[in-house]
Amino acid sequence: MADNKDVDVNAPPPSAEELRQSILAERMKEFGKQQQQQTKQNEALTKFAESFLNDKISDEEIAAVRRVALNAVKNGKYEALVYSFPSSLCTDKGRAINSSDPQWPETLQGKAKQFYERYLTYAKPQGFRLSAMIINFPGGFPGDVGFFISWKEEVK
């Protein structure tokens, strides 16, 4: 039951207009919070995109990929998701990857392209395979791209 200690039962009730304005004020306050959160998310995505497109792959990122693969091995897996990024950072927004176009590597930019080139130089000659897939579809559109590295023996 509601606590009536702070209610003045002798005061006139608020008007219907006052209640509507109160609801509107609460909705506006919540909308403002959502806008602030969206602005922060957009700023973080912009910062990530700038780094993704302009910076070099760091030693920490390379080490993280190796750790993920080694953890997968410890868990008896033959494949691991080692890197992901928004499909919007591909030149075609991830369409080639989503449709399994053999030319999908040509759509890569920035760090994704660098990772792919490192794969060709270091991992592929060692028997690893790399695949790229769209790993989520927010709103029905390609979301993030996932790079999966596999060390499973090829069936011939």
C-alpha cells in the first residue's frame, strides 16, 4: 500500500492539465537522457572508426587475437572469432561479405585490411583459414563483420 505520510489530504488535487504536464516533463527528461546516451555512443563509434581507418594494428591487438585462438584451442575448438568491426567500415557496407562474394577482401579498409594482409603473410602459409561473416543484423541490415580463423584440417 502507498505511503500517505507526505500527502496533504486537505489540499485540492492537481488538475488534469498539471498531471499531463507532469507526464510530458518526465517523458522529455527521459528523452534527454536517451539523447545524451546516443550522443556518447555516436562519439565512441566515431572515435573507433577514426582509429580503425587511420591507425596501425597495435601489438596489443595482435596479442589479443593470439590469446583468443589459444583459448579456443584450450577449449577443444578448431575455430575462433578473432576480430570484429562494424560492416559500415567496409567500402560496400558489408554486402560482399554477406553474399559470400569471393572478392570480399577488396572491400576491407583500415585495420581489417591490415589484419587480412597479416593473415595472408603469416597465418595462411601455416595452414590457417580465414573467413568473414556478418555476425548480427540490427534492424535487418548487416551489422558487425566477424573474422573467424580456423585450424581444422581440410576435408578433401
